[in-house]
Amino acid sequence: MRESLSPWSSLILPLVALLLLWTGGTGFIMLAITALLWGLSLFFLWWRLTDVQEPASVERKPNPAEQERALRHAIESALEPVASALLITTRQRILFANAAAREALGGHIVGQDPRIALRHPDAFNLLEAPESDQGAVSATIPGLTRSGSLWQLTRYTVAQGQWIIEAKDRTSEADISRAHTDFVANASHELRTPLSSIIGYVETLADAEGAMEPAITNRFLGTVLREAKRMQSLLIDLMSLSQLEAEKHDAPTAEIELGALIARVVAEFAPPPGCAARVELERGETPFPVTGDVKQIEQVVRNLIDNALKYADADKLVSVALTADARGMAKLTVQDRGPGIAADHLPHLTRRFYRTDPGRSRAAGGTGLGLAIVKHIVERHRGKLDIASTVGVGTTVTIALPILVKKA
Amino acid sequence: MMAEHTVKAFDAEITSLRGLIAEMGGLAEMAINESIQALAKGSLSMAEAVIARDARLDKLEAEVDRLAIRIIALRAPVADDLREVIAALKIAGILERIGDYAKNIAKRVSRIEERTRFEPLTLIPAMAEMAADMVHDVMTAYAARDAALAVEVIERDAKVDAFYDSIFRNMVSFMVENPSTITSAAHLLFVARNIERIGDHATNVAEQVYFAATAEYLADRTERPMN
């Protein structure tokens, strides 16, 4: 360690040599030793002085055990705050567990046999695996910490018989793939229901070979048409969801005027002549420029008004309002005066195919995807979705989108 | 954390004994989970793997016996060390029994017919998960010398027992309604019984953990009335 020695400490050697000369050492051997020492010290002085710009400290020869302990300490304090769980272990004993590992596996594991921390037989096989040149061996362990959990363990060889074991929690990823499987199962179930009733009615019509009363035939055909339309709207919703999934990470770029857009969508819900309007719009004169995708925002507004009309009583009014809040967000609220939603359903409303009352939702022609689509679109626009509801009073859905600040 | 011993080899032996017990616990837990999976899926190859792996548990139990006797003979342990060794001896025996129950469940996989239509089969995995969780948590309590967790595991046994009772009733009425499936249903009844026994054995382990950690015996539980 060059930098830990002071250059001037090398002057000790020539002093010793001087001392030797002075104490009367004579003879050829003494002279040779003195010359050698002088030579050495000059070389040493040169070696030190070529390097003086580095910080100097006291010379000390660390003993190997101390050195190892210091190194261990340095490594351990470096590993301590690492986010993934790390163990330093030998086959017999866990030498160190960082904070994440103690959190996941318990603080008691340090100093114990590694099998105490990693009880699963596959984890044990990982410990027993022969050390290879590649260094790392890996295994996926189910139920390491609790049932349903999934951990990936990787063993890195540090030295002969000393390993670092990294434990990565893969539980949530396993959950995601499980959710994906659930989604496919749900979607096929949702498609199968209308399909089987279409098949049933068409088969009945075919079996009758025209000998059926026209009134009944017409009713059956009406059902077939309604179910076919349900499948069609479900497919459209599924397609827009999967497209949203694909582009959810790139924010929209176009500038749109929210007020005009909402007025346009509300106009779509205008009643046929002679009927009372069911949707009222309330908005100020100020424009609300936001960044967004016209089609998607239109879909959000349409889905929300559609929901409000579908689930509230036919004679109740749906209020749509657009306001600005203090933090520069444009707030769109869609408020119905329907039966309201019980509090325990609220957290699940944006889940795909979640229904508070499956029978009624299907009767109203819902696909179970409307709010999931709304949520995805709002998230893509960096906005916020909030659903508040009181049973017996009604439901208010609020969407907040950041108002575009014009640069002067 | 226990105090270190002057003789380092003694420490190493106790650590290794605890490691063996933990390994047995892991094997027993996996045997329960896989035998139930084999049962639910009807996978004979998985069931055979469970049966084959049970030999490893037996071997480990013998290893624990040897090591425990060696420690007692050479080190003459006292106080908490003695409790540790005695608890290990007993727990090894219990875990081996748990493995046998799992093996027994695996052996019944091939005897259950018409699995897809067999409705009582859906209740068994939920019950088995509770029992397997008890085994998992009692082994965590052992590893951490956590007496409170051990007591908590013991309290959970009542739920497994209640589950067993409900499966029993369910199964009996199922047998009355579907006499043709009586053989399969009887096998499932034994499976449920085995799981219930696994839960009981988990509480036995918990009692040993409690004793090793606190030097006190838990008050005897009142026995559950038989069906």
C-alpha cells in the first residue's frame, strides 16, 4: 500500500545505516551492508517521492485476520442496504444476512445452518450443487416465506465453499401471470355465454323447419340479434383494452379542448324528439386545453355517461360538469342519482369483469369492461380517477386531467 | 440467540442438528403440498415422486438420532442445550410421521375414480393448505425459537379440526346420495383424516418448540371429542 506510507519514513533506513557506521562497524561485510541499506533507502525514497501527491497516512502492516475482518465489514456494509435479499453463507453457517434478507427470512437466521433459513428441498439442492466455473446457479422456490410466495434463489460462489445467495421475490410476477390466465378464462366465459344462447335459439328455429308461429320466431330472432350484438361490443371492448395495454407507456401528444369535446359527446345522448333530456351539462366559458387522444377521451366520457344512464332510474337526471381545481387540473364529474354502490365494492370497480350485480349488468348490456377501459385511458393521460358513492343517493365519478399550460 | 460454547465443535454440532431438523421440515411441507397437488390433478407420477422422496425423510430421522445421541454421549449437554437436543429428537420423529401421512395421501391418488365429477375433492386442497401452513409456521417458530408463534400455531389447529368435521359431514351425505362413488369417497375421507392428523402433529411440534424455548410445558389441551 504505497499511499499509506509517508515518504519521509524512508529516511529511517539511512539513519540506521549511519548508526551502524558510527557504532564502529568495520570490515568488508559491515561496509557492504551499509552500502546496501543506503542503496535501498535511496530507491525507497525515490519510489515514495514519485507518488507523494497521494494522501499519506501512518505506516502499519495489517495482519491477515484483521485485514479479512475489515474487508468483510466493508463488504457487509455495502450489501446491507441493497434492496434484494442477500446472504453470505457457507455450507455450515450463515455468516451474514442483509436487511432485506432479515426482513424476508427473519433476523434469527444469522449464525444458523443455511437450511434453517432455506428449508425447501429445492433450496437445499441449490446449496448442495457443485461449484461450477460459471459461478452462479439458480432455482425457483415456491412457498419459501409463506404459502403462495415464489422466490428465485441464485447462488454466486465468492470463494471455495463460500457463497452469496441472492433471493428475489417473484410472487407478484407470478400473480400477474395468474391474473393474465384468469383474464383469458373470464373473457372466454363472457364470450361463451351469449354464444351458447345464440346456438340454442338458432337450433330451435332450425328444428322447427318454418312451422313456428311468426311471433315466436321474431322473438327468438330478436334474442339472437341482441346476444350477437353483445358479443360484438365485448369484442370491441377487448380490442380497445389490449390496444391500451400495448401503448400505456407512451403518453398522448395531441392538444385537445376538453370543453368542446364533452359538449360533443353529451350531444350524442340527446333524447329523441318529444322526450325529456336525461343528461345535463354544466361548464364554464373558459377553455380547458389538455394533452390527450381525442378518441380515447371521448370513449371515457361516453362510458361514464353510459354507465350513469344504465344504472340509474330512467326518470333521474345525470349531471356532467367540467371545472378547474386549484392545482391546475381539469375536473370532469359525472353524477347520477341512482341506487349507489356499497363501499366494499368500490375498490374493485375498475377490475375487468367485476360486477356488483351480474344479472342486472348483463340485462343492461354491460360488458364488464367499461370502467377498466376508463381507468387505463386515464392512467395513460397521467390523470386521476375517483369514484365516490353513497347508497341511496347516487354515484359520482371524477376524472382529473392536467390542464395544458401554454408557454408564452 | 444462544450463547457460544467454549468448545466450538459443540456449537457446530447443535447448528448442524438444527439444520437437519429444518431440512426435514422442508421435506415434510413439500410432501404435503405435492401429495395434495397430485390428488387434485390426478397426477400419478407426482404421487410416485412423493412416495419415493419419503425415504429421504426416514434417512434424515436416523441421522438426527445418531447426531443427538453423539452429542449427549460426548458433550453431556445441560439446560437449554439438553432441551434443544431432546426437542430435536422428538420433532424428528413427528416430522417423519407427517411425511408418512403425506405418503399415505399420495398412495390413495390412484384409487380415486372419476375425479372431474367428484365434488368433495374441491374442499380437500383448502384444508390441506391450512395444515401445510401450520407445518411451515411451526418450522419457522423452531428456526426462530419463537414460543409465541408456536402457541399461535397450536391455536390454529381448531380450524383444521372444524374443517375436518365439515368435510366429514359433507362426505357422508355425498356417499348417501351417490352410492356408486363410495370407494372413492371413503379414500377421500381417509385423506381428510390424514390432513387432520398432520395438523395435530404440527401442534405436537409446536409444543416441543415451546418447551425448548421456554423450559416450560404447555398446559395439556383438552382432547377434541371424536366424531
